[in-house]
Amino acid sequence: MSKPHLSREHALHLLREMLRIRRFEEKCAELYTQEKIRGFLHLYIGEEANAVGVMQALAPDDAVVATYREHGHALARGVSMDGVMAEMYGKQEGCSGGRGGSMHIFDAATNFYGGNAIVGGGLPLAVGLALADKLQGRDRVTACFFGEGAVAEGEFHESLNLAALWNLPVFFVCENNLYAMGTALEISESETDIHKKAESYRIASEVVDGMDVVAVEAAAQAAVEAIRTEGKPRFLECRTYRFRAHSMFDAQLYREKGEVEKWKEHGPILRYQTWLRETGILHGSDVEAMEAEVAAEVQVAVDFAEQGTWEPVENLLADTYADGAADTAVKAAAAPPPEMTYREAMREALREALTRDERVFLMGEDVAHYGGCYAVSMGLLDEFGPERIRDTPLSESGFTGAGIGAALGGMRPIVEVMTVNFSLLALDQILNSAATLRHMSGGQFGVPLVIRMATGAGKQLAAQHSHSLEGWFAHIPGIKILAPATVADARAMLAPALADPDPVLIFENVMLYNRRAEADASIGLSPESVWQAALRRTGKDVTVIAYGGGLWRAMTAAEELAEAGIEAEVVDLRCLRPLDDATIAASVAKTRRAVIVDDGWRSGSLAAEISARITEECFWSLDAPVERVCGAEVPIPYPRHLEQASLPQPADIVAAAKRTLHRT
């Protein structure tokens, strides 16, 4: 590649930026041996030309998504060295408030959307950020850095496919340093020319010498200009080499010292300095002055970190959820007409959200032309078009991560996952990105995302389509969980979920989609917030706690108990995280007995958590042990009689309630 004409000022700027990264990283290594920096520390020494070269091509408004070896990216992007060093120390003056550490550098001011400790985990986020830009008509490029090890991850392929399929302005930058931790490229990849993988997705790609900062800059400039002109993704493979170990824990037994020394002879700083001297751009005292300037900056950063303060333990839970109020731009839903089904109520909620807020869009498998697996979105494509009712490939992790990225980019995405079992393919993105980004970024980035999914058994779909795993997700701080059991709640819950500044998962029981509003009329629909539990039936003898599809089996059981002279109070949880402890405790304090109904497996269940809370908060009010009626500890069977036997049935609930009253 021909090298562009460089002014002396710009030429020295490139050298200074590489030196800043090199000296910073060397100091970090020293501080690590002194135990000032802890955790994993992945040094960028040897790869400086990639970050510095690429950043020259980006505008201040462009976005950057990095990997766990991101100190160099952050510094080259313009993140304060003071803030990065304080973050390495874990001090609250750090750029992520001390919450992220070495692998999770965030900085909203420079549109630096963080390092990511999950290999390949940032790729879907970059796709989502670019999708948000496209939907909002924003002229922005998202640069996404990752190592060659990430190309073995499914998220790499899912992300490239989505970016190419939707013509998104993403600049994929693969820093190929030949080793994924300790595994050489030729051992892990059948095709070692990484850029060819991008070409297989019809993404224009190029290979560049990642040890040549000028070549990297020229290639990045060309790629970014093409992205801005064409609105399509580009791929750049930077062939580079890390001079230090994968991390400070790495003994480097997988490569010879001679190999490292050979690469050092062509290191980016040495090579560039030599070229500058040969061309007469670099003068005799330039390097000495620059080194002194950089050394002073590094020392100031160390002093800043040393003088920084530890976050008080009292702030431990801060930034797990947003402190701010809900988005007032999202309005509450109207009450459903009496003839509406649960499915239709969900559809009307979607229609209202899409009509009222242009930031809202729906994406998932078959949501457009097919209407989704359960036909909830049927007809919405004709009303709102393919940009806002968006079919996705079968790539749950990819499109869920893209939804997270789109939320980071200012949209209000609704992601539909066909069934809860499929959500396990996206669990990485839900747990490691959606639930953690606010905390790891020190509150700089929130994820206002809604994920809808069908859950539960009863349709003879066997184990891989029928489980109730919402209790697993309820274990995760940083997300909220709703479980509408009534037609009214199916209509009402989407609006507050979209208005919430944090990710919300909505679990829709498959047996409720055909339920009509008339069937709910007897329960006395509650007007209170959907984040609170609702009393669906009042009673004095025993509290039955349920949610979702289990609510109606609890209601049937309550009727049978009433015939036996036992008045059960039925609590519909509605919100599984956070739990409405106050409503539960008030009911149990009144009835002095509790039965918990949970379609999930008994061991480690949501029912176990609720039982523990009742024991902790209401022990002296209890007249009997808490009873749990849970799903059988077996994969959901296919035969109907076995499937029904695996679920809590009204008879089981009745028997449990009677046990609390010592009646048989």
C-alpha cells in the first residue's frame, strides 16, 4: 500500500501516541508486580500501530467497541490517561468509576463503549450501535476491535452476517497477533487468512501490516471513507504481534523466545522511528523531548491513581440499576376490550409502542412475515415496514447482542426470542452485557432493552421447547423480569418495560396466548403498577403465591379449597425481579401460611428464593412450614399425561395448602 504524505506535525503525533501506549503499558506491568494493579492484565505492547492508525480515521462522534486488551485503544481514542490508570487501580476516579478494571474501560465522552472480557462479545454490540445509527439517520461509523481468536466464536459469524445483511456502518478491525491466548492460529483455524472469512459474507476486506502505523492509518482511512459513502461494513485484518504474554499470568510456554525477538526487530515504534529518521522528518532531539513528555504524563497518571479514593462500601449496589425515573415519552397502555385474547393484547401493546415512539422496533426470528412463532406480531409488518418489524437470522446471541447495542445507541428495541430454551444461546449477551454494562461503566451506559420470550409447557413440544427457566434469569442482578398472567397485564406491561432505563425480560406462558379477557373477569384486575404483585383473590387461611401460567392453576385450586371451607388468598407475583416482598409479607402475615407455585424445577428454584425470604421476614408469623409446589425434576416429557404430571396441578396445590392446615 502506498503511504500518504505526512506533515511533520502529524508524523510526530503518530509516534507520540504509540509511545504513550508503550510507556503506559510498561508502567502497568511494573505496577502489577507491585500489586497495585490486580486481576487479569493484558498488555498491548507490540500492537500500538493498530489502535493509533485506526483512530486517525475516526471522527469524534464515531463509536468504538474494544476487546479486553483495550488500554491502547482507549488512550489512542482520547480517553484520559489519568482516568485509565485510576481505573486500573480500581479507584472511583477511574474512567469507569473503578467498577470495570483493566478489561472494562468505558468513556461516554469519547464514545468509547468499553472493553469486553468475553471473546467476541463486543461484535454484536457494535452491530447494534450501527443499526441504531442507521435507523436514526445518524452519520456515524462504529469501529469494533477484536483478536483473531474471536473468529472461532459463533458471535463473529452472526455479527458479520447481520452487518452485511442489513448494510450497517461497522468497521471490523481484527488484530491478528497469531495466538489466541496460547493457541496458535494454525491450530485453531482451518482457514488462517482471516479476511477471507469476511469476504464469505460479502464484506469488502483488506489485510494490512499491523506493525506499520502509516499503512494501518491509510487502510483505515480508505475503509472508513467507503463506509460513510456506501453505508456498508468493511473489514480490516491487521497482522500484528504482541511482545508480552497474553496476560501477566501467562508463562508463554507456547512460543520460542527467538520468535518474539525476531518480531521485536520489526516492532512498530522502532520501525517507524527508523523510517522517520531516514526521511528527515524526525530531528535529533525530538525523541528525547517526546520521551520526557510521555514519562511525565505517565507519572502524573500514576500519582492521580495513587491519590485516588476507594469507593465506599456503602455504594456497593450503586449502578446495578438506574437511579433515574422511567422514560416519560413512553405512555401507558389502554385497558383491553373484553373480547381480546392474550395474544391480541400483546399485539396491541406492540402496535401502540411502535406508533407512539419512533425509537421502538421489534426484531427476532420470523416476527415480520410469519408473525413470530406464536403469531403475536402478525400484521405489524404491513403497518410499520421491514425496518421496524425486522426478521433476523437464527442467531439468538447475535441479534440479542445487536438489540443491546441498539439500546446503547439510543433506540428502544424489543427483541423476541421464540422460546425460553433458545434464550440460552443468548445468555452470554443477556448476563455479560445487558445486565452488567451499567455497573461496569460506572453508570455511563444503560441498556433500555425489552426481550420477550415464550415460556412453559403444555403443548407437547418436549424438553427443548417447554421448560420454565425464568427463575434462572431472576437470579441475575441488573435486569428486571415481568410475567404477565392476565390479558390486561399482557396489554399493560410492555409500555412500562420500554420506559424503564434498564433491560426488562417479559416471559409469556405459551398456554395463555389463546386466553380471552372474559376468562379473567372474575379476578378483579388490579390497577397498581405492574412492578408490584397483585392480589387476585382474597382469603384468610393460606396464601398461594404464583405467576404466569401457574396463576390459573392456583386460582382453580383456590376454588376447590373454598368448597372445602378453606379461603385461600392468591398472590400473582407479576414481577419476578425485583420481587414485591411487601405484598408477599403482608399476605403471609395475615394468613400465617404460604404455598408457592412454580413451574420451574424445585432445586434452586424461584420458589426456593421466595420461601427463604418468607422465612427470613415472616418466620414468627408462620403457623406452618412454607410449602412449594414445583415442576418435577425431569426434562419435560412429550406424552401429554407425563407432561401434565411434570407440572404443578390444582390437586397438588390443594394438597399442599391442606398440609399447611394439617388437613388431609
